[in-house]
Amino acid sequence: MKNSKGIKNNDNKQPVNIPQHIGFIVDGNRRWARQYNFPTNYGHKRGSDKVKKVIDWSFKRGVKVLSFYIFSTENWGRDIKEINHLMKLIKELFDKDLNYFIKEKIKLLISGWIDDPRLSVEIRRIARKAESKTKDNKMGIVNLVFNYGGRLEIIQAIKRIVKEKVKISAIKESLVSKYLWKPELPDPDLIVRTSEMRLSGFLLWQSAYSELCFIDKYWPSITKKDIDDILSEYSNRKRRFGK
């Protein structure tokens, strides 16, 4: 039986099949703020704060890799004041929160077009610094999907393949995967989105056989129980990969 949030309850059983990699599409910060008559920027701040809580809840349940879709290339179309505030929060996540990732021994990766000229020199610098400072950490991986577009990632992979003059006979799925932004990551076993029911370009290549879960609430409202329910739902599914 499904609850009002669209996730099966499984209160009497612990998940026996934990996904190795979960991707979260962080959505609904602005609408959450409007719902409670808060400024839009406060909604983004609450959403940013919730990322660390979800990291803690998920890793304690045995998940190894978490990807968070925090800024897409399409988001550049928003109001400039909102973009500036988002960049401020993202800089805090890369820089001020770096000690949190170091203390928790979490490896931080950033998937996206970091060389985009629309990004400030400072944010590009601290993004690379965050990856470098945490590269040897072993307690889990957090992949921040930032300035990312799924089609753009595939296009840039194709361009690199062409530039390197790879033989046509050598082009296979495994080779294309090596040219993506973070080829070392496993494909997501599960993708979770709050408030909407679409992928919006999130890890298009990697999500071919990901399980999908859509939650009817805004990202700042996600709870520890939601994470538990998501893991229980995943554990009950049978993954066949087309077989």
C-alpha cells in the first residue's frame, strides 16, 4: 500500500538491498518558500541545509555514493538576483562546508561544466580546491551536479572522442562512458525527485536503468522517514535490466 507521498511503507522490515548510488534532484525550494510566505532566497538556504542532513541519513543506512542536482545549465535563465544568491550558497557548500566533508572523510566530486565562462574565477577555483582537498577520503562520495546539462555532457563527450580521433570501430558504450565528466562513478541505482515527475536532463546517459522515485513534497520538507521509506521501496523492487 502506498502512502500519500507515493512511497510504499515497510515499517516492519529493514531494507536488505541498499542502493550503492542514489541521485537526488533537489527541487521545490522556491515553492516551499512561497507556501510558508518566506523569501525565495530563504527557501534555497533551507534546501542547501537539507543536503547535509540527507547525506548523514543516507550514509548511515549504508549508501556509498550520493549525487545532488544543485544547479543546471538551464538555471541561468532565472532572475540575476536569484542566480547570485544560488552561487553564494554553492560557494559556501564548496568552501565553508569543506571542513564538514573533511571531518566526515567524505570525498567530494563536482559534475558539470566547470570551465563555463559564466562561472566566476573564484567559484571555479574553490570547486577544484574542494575536490583536491577531499580526493583521498574513503567514507563515501558526494557528487555535486553543478552547472550540469545531460545533453551537454554527452555532446562534450562526443567532441572529445572526435578530437582524439578515436576509431569508429572502438566506439562502444563503455568507451563513451569514459569520456563523461565523472567516469569513475557507478551509474545511479536509484534517482529520487521531489515535487515533480521528470528527470530534467539529470545524468541522462547514466540513468538508463536507474529506478525512479518521485516524492510529492518540496525538497526542504524531506525527512529522515522519507529516506527510510525510499530505501524500503527500493529494496522491494526487482531490477531486471531488460532481461
